[in-house]
Amino acid sequence: MNGNLKKFYESIPRYDNEYLKKRNEIIEKCGISVAIWQNWKEGKTIVPKPCKEIIAKVFEVEVETIFPNENQ
């Protein structure tokens, strides 16, 4: 489902807590809880299309980079 999200997120540098800053920005902009973020990251639930766009924008990549072959 969201296998690339976890792989992509875990590739973010850990210095200066950059990965946490990105995570928190996504949580805030999508209006979700940390638990929902975890479910998305682990592929347990589907990421809504508007949130996929937010995630891609926060990570400064195209949506297809993180969510390839997903027509949702």
C-alpha cells in the first residue's frame, strides 16, 4: 500500500531532527494524529489523495516519487 512512504521517510537525515520536523509539518497540515501518521507510514491505512500531495510538497518531490502506481 504505502511501502515507499516508510522507506522514503526513513531516508531523511536524522541530524537537527529534520525527519521529526517533516513529520510534524505533515501531521499539522493534514490535520492528523501521530497514530494516523504511523498507520500511513507502516502501510496499515490508505493515505488520502490530498494528503499525498501535502506529503510530497513537504518532502519537495513529486507525488509519484513516494506513491508510485497508486491511482487514489
